[in-house]
Amino acid sequence: MLGEFSLYGVFLPTLLALMVLAYVVKSLLRLGLARLGFYRVVWHPALFNSALYVIVLGLLFLLARRILS
């Protein structure tokens, strides 16, 4: 996996891009789950959202590692 990439001459770590992408994906999932009424059965929504973010970030990291290798 690439350690960093250049964005207009500024080197950014790949993990930073994955974190931003994971946040966007998590936000879309959160909106979809809220529309379905899923948060009525969730005990602690903030904890669930944090766990969802970590899971999405891990999946994106594994996907990027597989693609870029």
C-alpha cells in the first residue's frame, strides 16, 4: 500500500484519505439507517456510530490494500 500521495504538491498519508472516505460512507449509512428506523432499537446511537465508523474504515483499508498491492 502506498504510504502517501501528492495532492498539488502536498504529501498526504493514504490513511487520511481513507478516513475522510470512511466518514462520508458512514454518514450515508447513518442516514439510510435512520430512515429505516433502525436507531429505535439501538441502545447507544453514538457508540454505534463510532463502531460503524471503525468498521467502515477497516473495510476500506483492507480494500485499498488489496487493490494497491
